Amino acid sequence: MNVKTLLSHSLWIAHKDLLEFSRNRVMLVMLFVFPLFMMMMTGYIFPSGNTVKDMQLSVVNLDSYNGTTGAESLTFYSTLDSINHRTGFFVLSNTTSEEDARAMITRGDRMGAVIIPANFTSNLRTGSQGYINVLYDQSKPQISLQLTSILDSVIAQMGTTRAVYTVNRTTGQDLNTSVAIVTPYKVQNKGTVPGNPNYFEFMAPGMMMMVVMFSVMTGLPRAISHEKEAGTFDGILAAPTSRFSIILGKTIAQSVRGIIQGVIVLVLAIFLFGVTINGPILLVVFLLLLGIFSFIGLGIAITSAAKDEETASTFMMVLQFPMLFLSGVFFPIEQMPWYMQYVAKALPLTYATSAMRKVVVLGAGFGDILTEVAVLIVFGTVLLIIAIPLFKKAMAR
Amino acid sequence: MAAPIANRIIETRGLTKRFDGFTAVDHVNIYVNEGEIYGLLGPNGAGKSTLIRMLTTLSNPSEGAATIAGFDLVRDAQRVRETVGIVSEKMIMYDRLTAYENLRLFGKLYNVPKKEMDDRIEELLKIVNMTKWADEQIGKFSTGMKQRINVIRPLVSMPRIVFMDEPTLGLDPQSTADIRDLIKRLNERDGLTIVLTTHIMNEADVLCDRIGLIDKGKIAAEGSPSELKGRIAERGNTVVELDVVDAPVDAAQRLRAVEGVKSVAQKENCVKVIVSREDAFQDIVDAAGKAGLRLRNASISLPSLEDVFLHFTGRAMVDEVKDKVPSGGGGHGPWRAPKQRGR
């Protein structure tokens, strides 16, 4: 069988598959809905860097000085209140006692409480530090973390301002010098590309790779096991067609489908979620194709191992789930414990995601993603070498 | 009696298929002459489909060999595929493709030249009166219409042999007649060799030049329908047919008690008795009277294929779906739960 016949057969099989697909309205709609749904869902449920606003916070002022409420605590409270007016992080309300504040947190009415102790003013006036106690809700660690860190920085800022004025007043230095004396070091954060990446920008590259790679890994076994069950596969197998043409044709059809879906993700990301592609668009397309290549072998192996549609989907579930969560599509792998990072590094999707993210977010060129590209090529080739004999064997039961 | 070797377009030698210890096809030796319609007749689960799957290269034999048009089934599988066509029990067609697109796809896979493709498709569609449906999606067709396309589908590549697995299964009487007529015409017009499986006696009788009776994976007898029926008569068996008005429930039981009676089968108003004596007619009629059967007519009839099957396998051929054992059908492994066939 010559190459021309082989290619012609596979193109006709691919043509058939795509024709069927294009006439399936439900599938066409799903082509759009699936990525949209995934992006909406994952984009909105995961912590996206947006801070929680309007956290209910009790302020318990126990400070007393010379028989009345201490002046320092009143200043503290009014400064906190006026900063909060600008930022809107909290909704402040007075509470009379610490016990009340605790009860309110336990009931879920408050996220936390700021308690100004009784000796606040007297400490400050006698040259000691004025303590502020903060209570927080331990049942919501993520929110408590935000609450305490915001309070920390707000209160630290208030302290700095106070110190600057004190220096200014006592030494007679001007305000700028006073600031430099109080906070001699100043950090300025800058990314390597302009703009401020949002969570979609973090997620979209991984999503794109995932959709495309899974389309081959799952689409291939599904397409073939479906035909087996329908009986039509016998027609193809009984024809004088090379086994290689069959698998190639099916792969072409699934790849085209995967790329269309990948492009849909890309377009949605750009126009609906405001993602900018900083790298060359051709490199993006190249990575999509490479992702497909690296998963073809896996798809063929599953097809060969699975006797029917049900077994095939079970296999796919087992493989898909770890990849979905461990490949850094939704969470950076650096956040995982060290042993999980090793697992992540064994998954091809990790490299595909990392490469795509570098290109999309950081504007990386081909030279910057050589390692990832090499890993994907090796992975894809090795799996193909394993899978093709398996497929040939499976087809002649 | 046997045809000259040169004419044997299919010949199997000890062809066997085993699935995990279960033997679906057991050392089958059959031959098919070029240009004839050969029927594999047997109950569901007899191994007909598995045999066809092996002969169309869809399943590798566990043992034995076969030549098809001179090509070895395993070694020259690709040449065998070029020579044969298959009409499977499950229709080999894509619902979302039009009739024309379905036929063209398989034409392409069989390397039919571009120039001839459209002419052939047009001609085949004309034969089955489906020309005006050429550009409609198959999914919109009735079962009968689908089967007409399904039967002409392998013909686009002009094979020398077509295997048909239960080509009339699940069709209404009109479509069944149409398909049988088509099979006959293709055979007569083009000299196409056709191997079909069926579990319907009548179908085998009217269509086939030669028949292989298959039961439990083994060929029980092989020959033309008249030859096979003749063999019953040769051995001194008589078939007595009683046309009755009504029959008590235990009538069959009482008839069995008559000396030499091998079987009694009742189908509506007709009771058939096979007796191993040639002089038993009077005894049967007498016994029938005693049993309370009210006779309208009684005669010695020619043996039917049903009688032949009963004679050679020792059991009546009944279409019991629950008897269906794994046939490896569908190409996905040997053991699967017995399924109701797609009717």
C-alpha cells in the first residue's frame, strides 16, 4: 500500500467523521458551550486575587484614661474609619465587650473584631507600644487571612504616619526626610510585561492546552468505541484499508475538532475575558498542535485497551482527573507539596500548560520554551511507539 | 456430486474460533462454488456470524485455514478484503451521511476510480429504487430503505463475493421479499457469489443453491436443499403431515408413543410427524384418531429443511434469543452479555 492511498483513505475517514460532526447540532453547540462554561466556572469560583469587600468587623473600645475614653483610641478609631471609607474593606460597628464580639463571630454575624485594650492611651503616653488585639473567625481561614493581613497593613500604615509626624515635629526635618528616616526601604513591584495579569490570563493558556489535548485523548477512544458498538467499524476494518489509515483519519478528525475548540477558548479568552496574547500567535498554534501530537499515543492506547465505550470512559476519567488538577491549569504547581510537584512533573499537560502560559502571558519566544517542547515531543513519540502495535493487535481479535 | 476444485471460490479447512475456552466455530470444512448462493443455516448462536467474521478478516481464526479466491485468509488478508464485501447484521452506515455519501466513502476505501464511482452508485441506487433518496441522510430512512442501501453498499467496489449476515433480519414482509429478490438478481445478473447466514428455513430454501447446516459451531450437513431433503427420504424416513381442525393438548405426546416416531411438531393447524418406517402412515392416522385429533386431511409430505435440521442435529431449530451465545460480533471481545439483536 503506497503512501498516497494511505493518506487518501485517512482523509476520507477524517472527512466522514467531520461531516457527521458538523451535522450534529448538539455537538456543535457543545463546542462553544463547554469552554465557555469551563472558563466561567473556573474563572469565578477560584480565589481570583479580588479581595473580599465589606467584611463585618466589630470595634470594641475598652480604653480609658483619667476616667473617660482615651483620646489615643478615639484618634485610632477615627483614622481607621476614614481609611476604611476610601477602601471599603470593612463595615465597622461598635460593640461593647469582648464577649459580645466573640459571640457575634461564633454566630457568623462578624468576620472579626478589633479590640482596643484599657491601657491603650496610657501606654502610648508613657512611651510604650499601644497594643491592638484582633479576633478572627477560624472557620474561614482564607477570609481570616485576608482580614488580618489587611488590618496589619492598615494599622502599620497608621503607625508609620504617626511616626513620621513625630520625627517631623521633634527633629525639625522636612516631611520627605522624616519619611525616609522612618521607612528607609521602599519596595516597588514590577512585572516583566506591562499590565496586571488577571486570573483568566493565568488560566486561559492551560485551558486551551487542556481542551485540545483531551480532545484527542478522549475523542479518539470515544469515536472508535462508538463505531465499534454501532457496528460501522466492521465496514472500515473489512475494507482494504491500512490500520494506520484508520487511526490517522480518526486522529485528523479529532485534532481538527480539538483545534477548533482551542481557538474558541482563545477567542473567548480575548474578547470575553480580556486576556491579551503577548507572544507570537504562530507559536500558540504550534503549541496546540504539539499538544495534540503528544496525546495521540495515549488516545490510541486507551482505544486499544478499551473494549467498549464504557471501559473507554472509565479509563479516561482515571487519567483526566489527576491531569486536570495537577497540571497547573488552575493552581500553580509551585503551591503544591513537594511530592505532588513530582507527580505534576510527570504529566505532559504540565509542560504544555507552562509553555503556553509563558507564550501567552510573558510573551516568550520559541527559545524560552525549548525544554517543554522537547518533553512533549519525547512523550508523544514514546507513547506512539508503544500504542501502534497495541492498536494493531486489538483490531484483530 | 462435488464441483470441480477450480470452481471453489471459498474453501475452509478446519476453521476454528475459540473465545476463552468456548468454541464458537469448531473445525469447519465447507466450500462455496463461484457464482452460487451459499446459505449458512442454523439457530442463533450456532456460530454463523463468527464464521462470517473470520471469512471477512474481521476476526482471526484460532486454528485452521481458508482460501478465498485463491488468497490465504490470514497471510493475504488485504487481498481477501479487496475481493469480498460484507453486509453485517448491524447496518454499516452512518446516519448523518446521505445515501450517496455513505456509498462514496466505502467506494473510496476500496479504491474505486473516480470516473467509475458515480456511475456505479447511480446504477446501484437505481437497482434498489432509491435514486431520489440519494442525497437524503440515512437517519431519516425507514428500516427497509436503510437495508436496501446497506445491501448495495459493499457492491460499489464490485467484489467477487459478498457475505451477508442475516440480510432480512428485522425487516417487514415487503422489504424481506424485496431484499431476497435483490439477492437473487445480483447473483443471476452479475454472477456474484453470495454467502448468507439465516435462521429462517424458508429463506435458505428459496434462495440458496447450497446450504451448510450449522449447529453449535459444527457443520452438521452440507448440500443443495433438495439433496439434503433427499437424504432424509433415503434413510427410510417418512414425513406425515396432518391437517387438523383442532387438537387436544396431549395429542403430540400420544403421537410420540407410536413406534418409530422421531419427532412431532405442531404449527397452528398442521401437525408434522417424522417416522423412521415407510409403512407407518396408517398407524399415525389411527393414533391421531385415538388421541382426539379431528383430521381434515392427512398426507405424506416431502421433507422440509426444518425436518432436515431436526434429523441431522437431533433438535428442532427454534429461534431462541436466550440461546444466543457470544459470537464476537461487533468486534469488541469475546464475552459480552447476550443481547437482544437489533430488530
